[in-house]
Amino acid sequence: MTKLLNIGMVGYGFMARAHSNAWSSVSHFFETGYKPVLKAAAARNASKLRHFADMWGYESVESDWRALMARKDIDAIDICVPNDLHAEI
């Protein structure tokens, strides 16, 4: 039985696009027992975030990564922001 894995994405740039593509296609390459669901994306720029979320099929957006972290419906957070921002997130 395949379990859903709800993904939260922080960021919307190149790496977030690359990782979103990977989450969307991982089941074609590996039998993980999980079906990734692009649940929510978070970033500061609302218009760019909305465009990213719509393009990749994220179900919802958050304007602050802390709100994404607090959500109980997210199983894994994928941090795709510049390296110097990783530590705090």
C-alpha cells in the first residue's frame, strides 16, 4: 500500500523547480512506498510564489516559512533557498 508523503517547499527558484520535478517523478524511477504530494510552498514574494505553486501544482502557499513548519499536514520540508539561509530555516 502506497502512503502519501505531503511535501512542503521553501523557495521558488531554480532549485525549488528542480526538486519539485524530482518529487513529481520519483515514483517513475524508484519504488519507495510513498506517493509525494506537493502540499504547500512558502516564500516571501507572493506573486512569484503563486506562479510557482500554480505551475508545479502545489495545493497551497504560505508567505512565511515558519507557518509552513507549523502545519500538521506536512510530512517533509524541502529547503530550496540560498545556502546562507539554510541554517535558520
